[in-house]
Amino acid sequence: MSEPLKPLKTGLRAQDVQTSVQDVELGPLNAETKHIRLVGMAERLAIHIRGADVINDYRRLEYIASQFGIDSLGVLPEVLKVLQGLGWVRVDNTGPEPKVEETVPYFTDIYTTAGTYFQASKPSEIETATLAVCDALASSPTTKEQLLKSLGIDEKAYRTIVDIGKSGKFIDEYHSPAIKAPVLYSPLFWVENPAKLDALSGLLQKYGADDICRALAKVRSYPGLPLPDAVLASSQQLQRDDGIARELIRRGILLAPDVTSHSGRKTFAFTPHIGIPVERKMVLEKAMAILACIRYGEHFGAITRIKFPVDIIDRLLAPPHRIGSHTEIRRQYALLVGRGMGKSFPDRANPGRFYFQLVAIDENLQACRLARDLLSAGDLVQDKGLSLDLQRALLHPGGSYEEAVRTLPKLKQAASVSAATHSRLASVLDDTMDKLRGA
């Protein structure tokens, strides 16, 4: 095998794989994914029980767990053992039903800790390679030969991993007309975003795969990338890379909030994040706004510049949720004030300087944690896949198992992809994948 994934990516991909195979009967392949599925289940359960403190109604916990494929007869006790190993729960079995006390951390991402635990749990070579393949295909389609070479996977392991991936729908393949050979890809992005697929296909034809993929990778690796002033000035002629950025923004493939302060209006680019629940969209928008304000101070501060952006977010997360004082804060964080996320007020001891204080409601604190994730991982990881309905079912004061069950019909509703969309995807997918690979 090549160099293993970092713990953060390991934890993130374990959840992705577990989510994908949750409703699939893997048969003998269950043994090949045991550690992945246990860690992935533990991660998903952890973000839903966080904040419960003590769970006295074990049946409600069983109900919540069942939504993630965690069977109460045998799997839930094993998942609780993993959570105990992570230091996130204590289980008291002295009563008629287990009592669970949770200590899931709020201010650090759970995926790094879970990834470290997974790597220490002696996973099989197949499991380690499965996570590596999942991560590789999340970035780009590739051929079998390229995958075997880059990850150091042998033929037998490759076949097993593809069987697991195709069963869970996080791996698929198509026959490339250009090279007359199969190409592996992850179908999740395209299924959820057919309009963006059409837009991206047009840009690939105009600019070529290498330049488009390079532009997307640049933003993905540095969320909140500052863009040249000319990018949004439609009347100006641009260099090729800046022109690509402009087109990606126009077509909704890149997101670009702007911030105005002493150095003028500046725009910051983000790649969209796919598959997050609808109720999390507002939190993500707030997270991008927070990071855009911080990037402004990092790159365009007129007097002093931010050297350690994570420290700024940590101060917003911790009481009294305040940063400053500084002469630029009033204008630099006006975007957040305008969204009702906080207030700026003068430093009475230092005229001309201001503080910014976050309104410490749960949604704003979640947005700060997401912004911190974007800084550290270049990806949305905190509370990934969080269902507020499930969390409320567990945390509702005075609630019962029966009250929790009433949410089940609502939770079981799922978005479907129409036959027309499937047909349109099929007609452009092969050509687009070849363009993404530069074929």
C-alpha cells in the first residue's frame, strides 16, 4: 500500500463508506468491512447523541441507532464499545436497562479522533485500501491501472474493493470510448447535481479538463481563496485562469461571497459541498461568511494581518465569543453583523478600535466549527450527515420512545431522481468523465 490516509480523511471516508453500505446486504464482504462500519456507525451516532449528557431511555437510543443500520440485538453494544474506546461514552449496566453518559466533544472534529482509533484497531489491508480508493475517487475519475499503481493495490484486493464499492454505490465504472477501457468514478456528485454536470461539461469542452480540474483543486485545497478584483468585473478581459474562475462562479460551480473593508471589496471562492441535509445549508452559508471575513484580514489587512486564522475562530467559539479590539473589525465583519450573527462595538479604552462579538446561538457556533473544518481539512466534516429530526427525537425534554417513533414516516422520505434525469446523465456521463481525465 502507498502512504496511508491522514486520520482526518480516514475518519471521514469511514463514515462515507458506512453510509453507502448501510442498506446493502454484503454477505461475506461484511467481514472485509467490519472496522470501517463500526467506526462509521460510531461517528454517525456520536454527532446525534452529542449534547444529551445522560440517556436514560435506552429504547430511544435504540431507535436513533436503527436509523443508521445499527441493530440493537448485536451491533449497538459493539458500537458503544467503540464509543467507549474513543472516550465519548460511559455505559452503566447496573440497572434493568443500560444508562449511557455521553462526552462527545463539541470544539474538535470527531473524524480525526475516530480515524486515529480506526488506524490503531488493526484493520485489514482491504479496509485500509477501501478508504484510500474512496478518497481517491472523491477527487477524480481514474482507470484501474492508474489506481493500482498509485495506491499499490494488488488485483485480488482491487476486485474485492470494487465489489464493495459497487454494492454501496460509492464506486461505479463506465467504458471509456476514448481509451476503450473501464474508468472508475464516484457517482454521488453527478446524481445529486445534474445541472452542474451539464454546466461543467460545457466548460470542459471550452477550456479543457486540465485547466478546469486545476482551478477546482486550487479552491478546494484553500477554501476562501481570494480572487483578483477583475474576476467579477465582466467588462474586463482576463487571463485564462481568472476567466475560468469567472465562468465557474457564473454557473454556480464555485461560490464567491465578498467582504468590504479598508482595502476595498474582495471576493473569496469556495467549492460547493454536496450531500449535506437541507437544514444545514444555512449553517454552511454562515461558515463561508465567517471564513471570508477572516481571509480578508489574512490577505488584505491594511494595518496588521491575521497570521493564525484558526485562533480567531477558536476565540469566537469560546466565551465571551469575542475578537478584537482592532481598527478594521467594524468594516471587516460587517457582513456577519448584517446577517445578525454578531455585533461590533467600540473599545472605550482605545478610540477608533472595535470588538466583534458572536451571538452564541447553536447555529452560529455550528457555523464557526464548520469554518474551522474548512481551514483544517478543506472539506466539510463537522456534523456531516447530521439529522436535526433524529437529534431532536433523542434530546426532546420529557420525550419517550413512542414520541420519537412518530418522526419515522417523515425521516423515511427520500429524494428521487427522475427517469428524465437518469437519461440525461447517461447521455453525457461518458464524455464528461473522459474530459475530466483529460482523455
